[in-house]
Amino acid sequence: MPSPTPRPRHWLMKSEPDECSIDDALAAPGATVPWTGVRNYQARNFMRDAMRVGDGVLFYHSGCAQPGVAGIAEVASQACPDATQFDPASPYFDPASTQDSPRWLNVDVRALRKTRLLTLAEMRSHPELAQMQVLRKGNRLSIMPVTDEEWRFIVDGLLGD
DNA sequence: GCCAACGTTGGC
DNA sequence: GCCAACGTTGGC
């Protein structure tokens, strides 16, 4: 029998630093923030079906002048209904979602440390990272798995500085 | 179920 | 601000 693909244990999660930077996350109570506002089914399903507490997270700054990995974090909760979908004042309000059957979920993410910025350009320069999903043209997913090898390469590199 | 239109993402 | 890529919507 073919062995099933193991569950990813590491993730890359994008955040716009204007909204929540690694500094903001580290300054939050318990250095933990609810990862609300995900409105993409594939990203939601990663949180719902594959993430486990303790999984490693590359905290990635997107939609800014200097995109790249800005810190290391970990998954700190299971996926629960995202409260912002029920808040008409929120930009993430989803009038089609109901309390009985919430459409959107979020995990909590605990920031562990800020690192030097590993820029997209630098990531592209490393053959070891060439297969990373975040480097693919047209990539728009805000949450994606990172392989054990990619995780080790990046974390060792960042923490070795 | 197809597919065009539309909106959003995100790097540059 | 531009534009490529892609997800979603809605008419048919």
C-alpha cells in the first residue's frame, strides 16, 4: 500500500504588517493573536483539517515594501469560528455566514521571535527553497504548508545569524 | 456545469 | 499605479 502523505507540520502564514506585524504579534497578550480574516477555502481548510497546536509557523509580511519572513511563530489553538464574519462593522463581515453554520474559521498564532527579514529575493536565490509554494508565480494563498526540509533550512539560517 | 465578468491579492 | 494570476459569482 502506498504510504499516505504525512500531515505538514510547518506553515507559512501571510500577514500585512500594517494590520499585524511580527512586532504587533509579539506585543499582544501572550504574544498570541487570532488569525482572523482568512476568506479563502483552501487556506481555511489547512487551518481546519491539517494544523495542530505546536506546528511551526513562518510569519511572513506581505503587501508591503519589504515582503518576506519576519519571524517565527507557532500554532496555538485549534480552528474555531472567526468572530469577524459576524461583525457588520468588520471589513471581514460575511453576511452569508450564520452562527449555526459558520463559514470561516481561525486558529490562534503565538509569536516566538522576530528574526532578520528573509526577503523574497533572498528566498529565490536559494536552490533549497526553489520549490516553495510562496515563490510560485501568481501565488495568492495566505496560508501554505512548508516542508520539513524548507523549514529546517530557513530556521537554521535565520537563527544562526 | 460552463464561462465571462468581476474583485482581490500581492509583487514590482 | 500597474498588471498578472486566480477565486468567486451569477446568468444561462
